[in-house]
Amino acid sequence: MAGTIISLWTARDFDFSTLGVGDGVTFDVGPVTGVLPFRDALFLLRVHDVTITGSATLDFSVHCAAPSRDDPAGTFVADQAALSLSVAGSSGGELLRGLVPASSFGAHIQVRGTASQPVGSTETIHARISATLVGRR
């Protein structure tokens, strides 16, 4: 089975420790990526370093996306994730992976991150992460 490796982003720091109690944020990570030639893809997150304490969360999800020539300033992104991976713990060197199935695949994808602080306390949310997509034909 042939595969094409697409680097989504190189190692970068994600720090959301300053979020307020009970707050959360969702953000786009990297550009919209074309995946038209592939039938499915393996999404790989390399966790270089991580410190997430208490019940704070940091998740990365893959969404079907559709850029529009009619509205070039915006990209339309599906609300429902095709795949979601959760980063946790207080160490590094972990590889998280998941298959984005053909049934959820479109011409483009957008990776989104979500960080959430628990209600009642403020916890540490910091991670250094890189990501790759392996498209399978």
C-alpha cells in the first residue's frame, strides 16, 4: 500500500495555562491541506514534551474542509471531527495516531486544536507537538 507523507506542522509549543477557570479555546492549526488523491490517511501527532495537569484537556481533531473561490477569505470546515486525539500526561516521546476513514474524507482537511481548563481550578496546559499526515491511495 503506497503512502504519501505530508508534514502538517513542525514542532511548536502550545501553551494554554493562562486560560481562565472553566474557559476553553478552539483554534486552527496549520493551513488547509489538500487530500484529494487519497482514499484515507493516517494522522500522526508527535508529542515532544507535555505537561497537562489535573483535568485540563488538549485535543487535536481532523475536519473535512472546503475552501471557496466565492469566499476566498474563509474556509468552510465541518463541525463534526473525522478523528480526534487527546494529549495528556507529563512526559514526552509519545506518538499518537489515528486513521481518518474514507467515509469522512473530502478534498481538503483542517486540523483544529481545543484546550480546556476545568471548572474550579486553573491547571497547566503546555505541549510541544508536531504533526504528519500519511495519505494512502
